[in-house]
Amino acid sequence: MDDAELSKALKALTAGLQEEIRTNSVDLAATSILVFDWLLLLNTEYELIWKAEWKLNKFLYLLVRYTPFFDTILVLLRHHLFTMPAPVCQGVFRAIAFIAVIGILAAELILTIRTWAVLGKGKKLTWIIFPSYAATCAVIATTLTIHAVNVRPLLAVMTIRAISVFRNRGTSELVRVVYRDGTGQHPYRNP
């Protein structure tokens, strides 16, 4: 091996090691944030969620809250088990995608239910908003790139309603938090 080939091989090795370090750093940071957030809210979650009666909202909350743990475990296995056979790696990748889709659909349903409740649970609204969610599920199940089709209109309706609520200031703190969190955080989760 001459000097040029050796230099090229060392550059490739260095680039690969740098990419591995970046991947490990991102994995560690993401896992740390996930666990920190879970620990931070565990006591409140126990009091408000785990002790509550089983209903659809509780199930959806737990689904959205805990699917990232399964997803994270699979991502870490995929990134750090170098001896994983190709068919196993492909299966793990599919499981990660499936878990992500389930989490997204559950989160979208929570947003849909919240918007429906905030707007008064009207019969006409029910016939519009839930079929829209069902259609979005079909789209999300086939491609994750178009899921904003349903989210953006819901966010717009929530924002318009939130402006009205904040202007009147006659609503409870809970309602203000629902509007603030529902409209304020959503753009960061779905850019």
C-alpha cells in the first residue's frame, strides 16, 4: 500500500469514526432528554394519569408517552449492534417505523379530540373532524411526509379560538393552558 492509498484509507477511517461519535452523541443526548423528561413528570403522571379511571384519553396519553421508549431501545440496538444480520436489521427498522406511526396517529387523535372538545363537540363538527382524522390515518399509514394535511387546519382552528379566549380572559387557567400548549408547542413538533 503506497502513501496515497494509506492516506485515503486513513481519511475514510477518520470520517467513519467522526460519524460514529456524532451518532453516539446524538443517541446519548436524545435518550438523556427522554429519561429526564420522564423522571421530571413521573410523580405528576402517577397522580393524574395512573390513578385515573381507564378511558380513551388515558390510553392515548400512555401510548404517546411510552412508545418513544420502545422506539429508542430499538434505535440504540440498531445503531450499536454491529453484528446484527441484515434481515434482523431490516425487521428492527420496520418495527421502529411502525412504532413511530402508532405514536404519531395517537398524538394526532389527541389533537383532534382536543380541537373537537374546545369547539363544543357539535354534531356537524363531529362529521367533519373525525372523518378528516380517519383520512389522515390512511395517508400517514402510507407516507409520513403528508401528515400535515390534517394537522395544519386543526392548528389554525385552535389558534383562532385561542386568540378569542385570550382576548376575553374570562376562561379558567386550565383552558388557557390547553390553548397555549396545544398551539404554542405544535409548530416545534411538526415543522
